[in-house]
Amino acid sequence: MALAAGTALGTYHIVAFIGAGGMGEVYRARDVRLGREVALKILPDAFACDSDRLARFDREARVLASLNHPNIATIHGVEEAGDIKALVLEFVDGSTLAELIAKGPLPEAEAIAIGAQIAEAIEAAHAAGVVHRDLKPANIKVHTGRVKVLDFGLAKALDVDEARAPLSHSPTMTSPAATRHGVILGTAAYMAPEQARGEAVDEQADIWAFGCVLFESLTGRPPFEGRSVSDIIAAILRSEPEWSRLPGSLHPRVRMLLERCLEKNSAQRYHTIADARVDLQKAMADPEGSSAPAARRGKTLSIPWYWAAALVAVVAAIVGATMWSMSPERDLSLVRFRDVLPQNNFFTNAGHPLIAISPDATSVAYVAANRLFLRPQDRVEASPISGTEGSPTTPFFSPDGQFLGYFDFAQGELRRIPVAGGTPVTLAKVTNVFGARWNIDDTIVYGADTGVWKISARGGAPEAVVRITGGERMHSPQLLPGGESVLFTLRPSTGSVPWRQAQIVVQLLRTGERKIIRAGRDARYLPTGHIVYAADDTLFAMPFDVNRLEALDAPIPVAEGLRFATSLPGSTGTANYDISSNGVLVYAQGSASATVRRQLVAVDRNGNAAPLVTEMHDYWRPRISPDGSRIAVEVDDDAGAQLFIVNVKAGTATPLNTGGSNVYCCSWTFDGRFVIYRDDREDGYGLFRQPPDGSDSPQLLYRATEDLMPGDISREGVLVFASGEQTGRRSILTIRIGESNAMPFLVTPALEHMPAFSPDGRWIAYASNESGRSEIYIRPYPPSDKPARRISDAGGTAPLWSPRGSELFYRSAAGNMMAVPLHADTAIPAGRAQELFRAQGRFRFSGNTAAYDVEPNGQRFIMVTEPENAVPARQQIVVVRNWFEELNRLVPATR
């Protein structure tokens, strides 16, 4: 309740009510004892009745009272009158900076002069160990050119909850997790990113807020706005200010100052506010900018220290000391680098996304040589991330850039790991991930064949965000600002080259309503107001209204030569690019499949390979006939996967006319009369049987809506296969040829697949991650109550039997060929597993089926290899600095 004029609080008589906020009601009062005017801040009841908080305030108030600076409104003392507690503050006449800005942007000279005084006040307080924590225009008074910063340090001293009034001038907010003590975080529009995340606040938060205040003084609007507190915080964490709003005539030193203050990474801001104060004073002393840094046209034109280091590396590259090269552009603001991977260190697992850039653009992560590499932009070379060896794909950074999320394809796990390396943490069991993003609320949204899912970055049960309907697949999801809709790629699950039929879709989360934006894939919404997306190897951009969820103009190509995966069955044609929050574009260059030619080879037990056919194709997953005379093998190209039949004696490869569009994962019947394969057709997944000479049409054996991976066929005509969607669970089923119903063999919460019959049909070997990593097990067939027998002891996948059943082969976790001797009648190991030869990096493997086979004599393996001269030559990453500037030039956005 407001106090009436004339009310006495000790020696202070109320003159007039000034205003109210979360820190209390403020009155103008007369100190009758000393004959001066003061401001009385009546503390909230919740504060005044809390003895612990009062004691804490008394300690802080003594520190604040020690501040003595002409630009800081001081604290005179504390007054108590009955139940009322009040702060006695210096009374400052004049208007608040918020009131001045409400009339329009300040003249540049005036804004700079006011900013210099604010910086002096902050510098003096920081020197005394005091942080404001709630700097904003409403807390700054201006009278006849003299600035007074109010409430300095009261955020910590008062430690109170704040009413949420107008968002840009609202009093201080509190963290919901800290309401027990009402820990103040700051006003929404001026909170530093670390402050918005609830992290510890230090001087860097004041430097950020100072940049916000100066920006608003010059433009009339805060740098970060929104319709709600959540929208404002999201903008602070994700978006960049509209630098184009700054006056075109603004002193370049001041423009640079704003960039440094508003760096989201606190380590990249000014180290002290004194540096900002000096730059402002230099701008005032040199109004024409004759001694200022080179003029810049906005945030996207700046080159921080780590890119300066990269430029030095470019010069060194010219003389052969590094692998960097630079392509000059006509627009000198656009800086492009090419980072060439070391020899034989080429991209791997290219059917999934393989590159990411940290939000602050200080590091690039990519997948090569079957591990993750980190390339800090202030270093010359990339380094492998320890702990990511195996089959990593789909890297993505945490918002603070300290962690990498990724998908381990072989183990079927979504993981996170510190960028410095260490032990990866498993977040969820999944069998496939196509695109993932780490959100500011510490959740991860990822795309899978079952839809769009969300999981805590600390792990737990995945939560469905968008579920599929029949025949759909969803990839590359992104929650749009406001969190009420999600952007993703939608494609058919089957059919001819599904990724070519992909569409960019936005779905409203509450209603499920979908809006198809256009054809394309791998779309991203950018803080510039654009959507970018890929079509083949070209990146397109179009202005996009995120409120109406509509494109505002036709798309325009903005980058070419992106590496995209097309040769893998089920591939989305992933375009491997990423964009940082501050406008750095990175992409892997060159097609992942355009000129790839592999050899089909026979490999002896020592790892020596001999070509089986001179004709080279993009071979994958060969299967040899029971008599050893023919090999059925996939050939993958841009039109989808097809089966070829290789005549071993003649050394020829002939395509099998299946009439299908995406044929793969084949097996031979025991008598060699038929090849069984999977074909993705328009009506779902199917298992088909067909003579290898194409003399008859395919015969449908089994149809399912879930993913199918055929395994092996027993002498009795029983087909064993894996079935399950991309949810971390895959089961093993069997079906007798000629029957229509499949029978469960092994159905558990684990990922169990790659089944293979023993030659006598009494046992099935398979891979399972029930122990936490993929291992090899054997169970009897038909199913019984006997427990599974574990064969591998240090990780394993892709089991196959020797023709006599006396050995079981598999791949180790490192990708090497292993052999376990067995008693053929009992399938009990007769000795320990032995490594035959190292295979990783030499031969092509798969995470879903055994991508090799065993000759009938058991002495050689049929594999697919890549000769050295077939390794793609263009293994490089392109980094485009200041790309937002180029984007806005090519595709102006209507904001």
C-alpha cells in the first residue's frame, strides 16, 4: 500500500511516490535532520520479515555504501519504522535513460557520452568487488548530461523475487529453481547468456548488459526482444542482434565495442569494462574515426582473434607450413577457408551427418577415420577426440560448446562426450539417428525412423515429439522460436530414391497441423529470418516468417558443392553443413557417392585380398551361393540399390532385374535356386524371393510396416531376420518359406539383430547390446528355455558360421576379423577368440547386417574394399566466415 505524503519514517518525511518494482516501492522523502532530499526504497514484506535475508543485506549494504563515484547513486543507510524497512538512497533528479529512449534513439554523440559515464561507474564498482547484476535503462538517471547509475549491487544485496512487468524495462526476474531464496537473475532483455542459463554471475554479465544498454540507446530498441520472457531468453541464447538497426554513420570503434560486449561466449567479450570505457573515450576524441579499426558493416564483418589466427595460418599455408588455403572473394567482408583432411584420413559413415560447428564458431567437429575429430579455429590441425573410436556419426554441440553429442551407429547409442575427450555417456539406445540438436533447456531433439524424439542431455527415457504415420520418415528436426512448432525433413520410408521425394515441413505441436514449406531436405531456421535447405549439392535460402510459418519469397542458391550421401540404402541424401549462431557456415565439400568405385575381393585368413571381378561398382554386402559359383551383391548408386549377380569363374557382374527400386540385404536359399532380398516399395517393406538368373518374377514372402533386415536361411527353409524401427529395439523373427506368419525368436528391450543359422540349423548366432555394448551370442533353434551363450568378450558384431560349423567369425569392436573355434555338435567354444587380421579402414562394413561372407571351404572371406586410388580425392571442409552478411546481401529478409 502506498504511503501518503507527510508520513514520517524516523527522520524521513514522505514527499511523493516515485514508482514500484520487484525491489520495492520508491518514494521521494525529506531528511529533516540533515536537510536533504533522499529516495526511500521500502523493502518488500517477504524481505522485511526474513531475518536471514536482512542480515545478508546488512553485510552487502556496507560494501555498497563504500562506493564513492560521481556516476553512482550512493546508499546513505537503512531505516526501520515498526514493520517497515527502507533503504535510504541518494535522490537523483532527472529522467531515466528508459524515459529518454522512449522518445526515440539518442543522437550518436549523446549516446556515446552517456555510455562512457556508465562504463566509468561499472569500472569503479568492479574495482570494489561489486557487480550490478541488473543494469538496464530504467536503472540509469540522466540530468543535464550527468549520469547516475542506480541500485548498484542491490540485486545481490536484496536477493528478492521480482514482479514481471514490461519485458524490456521489467524489474528483475528470478529463477524458478531458486525461489526459496529468490535468487535474482536479472531483467529479461538485458540478461547475459550465462545469466539466462542460471549460471554464476560475475563482471561479464555487467559487460553484456552494458552492451545491451548502449545498443538500445543508439537504436531505440533492445537488441533482444520477444512477446514473452521465454521468447526473449531464447533470442539471447540463440539469436544475434539486428546489427543493421545501428546507425550507418556509427563510429567503427563503437560498432566493434558492441560486438565485443555482446559476444555470447563470455570468454570472447571484453575482459574488463575498462577496455570498453577506453574505446568509447577514443571514439569521443576521434569523432571522424581516422585512427579507428577498419570500418565494419555489422556483427558479421568482425574477425575475432581466433580467425585472425586462422589468417596467419593461411599465410603459412602458402609457404607449405599448413594445409589451409584461402579463396579471396570480391566482397572482402566474406572470408572463406578450406581445411584439407590429412592423407588417408577421409570422411566415414557418410550416410549420416558428419560435420558440426560450435555455436560460437570456435570449433568444428567432423567424422573421419571412424572417429570424431575437433578442429579449434585457433589451431592449425584437427585432433581426434579420445573415446569416440568406432562408428560415430551425427555430431552436434551443446549450447556452450563444451560437449559433443553424437550417434554411435555400431552400438546403436545416442551419446555425449566432453570436447576434450573422455568416457562417453550413453543417453539412449537407438538404432538410427538422422540429425540432432542440443537445445538451451538442456534437451536434445533428434530425428529417427519413428519420428521426432526429445531426451534430456543427461539421459533418460526419450519422449515422442512428432510421431510418424504410415510410410513416413522424419529427419533433421529443429524446434522453432517459441517452442510451439518443429521444422523437419519428411520423406517416404520406401519407394524409389526416397530422399529425392523429401519435403520441408513445419508441424504445430499442440494441434498436429502440418504445413509443407517446399521440396528439399536438411532445413534450418536462422536468426536472420531465413530458412536454408539442401537440394542435391546446393544450399538454398529463402526469407521465412516464423510467426505465420510461411516463406516470403522464392529460394535462391547461396552455396554449392556440398557433400551429400546418396549411395546408402535408406539414405536421406544428408547434406553435410552447419551454421553457427554468429554466422559462420561450414560444409564438407564434394559428393559422397558420385565417383566411388569399390572392388569385390576374396580375403584369406591373413588379410590378403585378391580381386574377384575386374569391373568396379559401389559394391556392398556380398553373399556367396552355397556352391561358391555365384555372388549376389548390392550395387548402390544415385538411383537406389540393386542386386548384381557375379559369376565367379567368368569374373562378370550382371544386374538382376527385380523390378524394385531399393533392393538390398540378400541371402541364398540352401539349394542355391533363389536369392532372398529386401525391397522397399511404395506399400512398405517386403521380403522377396527370385531366381538369380531373373527367369521368373519376384515372389513376396513377407510384408511389414517395420524395418526388415534379412539374415540367413536354414537347410529346412526357415528364414531368420531382424525387425524393428529406429527406437533402440530390434527383435529377431523367423518365417518358414511358403508360410505367411512370422514367429518371434527373440524379443527383448535390447537391440538384437544380424542373425545367422548354424549349418545344421540348430543354432542361431546374433549380435545384442543387452550388456551395454554389442556382443555375440548363440541360442538354440527352435527357441528353448536354455540361456544364451556369449561368445565375444570385448565387443562384437556381424557373426557368420564356417560351412562346417566348427568356427564362428565376427567383427571386433575395433572392426577386425575374429574367429572362435566351436564344437560343431554343441556350439560350445573350444578355445578363445583369435584375431585373424585387421580390417578397419580396409573393407566396407555395415551396422545392420554382416557385410561380408564366407566361402564354402571356410578359408576365404568375400568382402568389399576400396583401392587407394578409389579414395575420394576432395576430402575437405569449407569454412565461410561472415556468411550472414553474404546471406542478407543475396537474400534480403523481410523481418
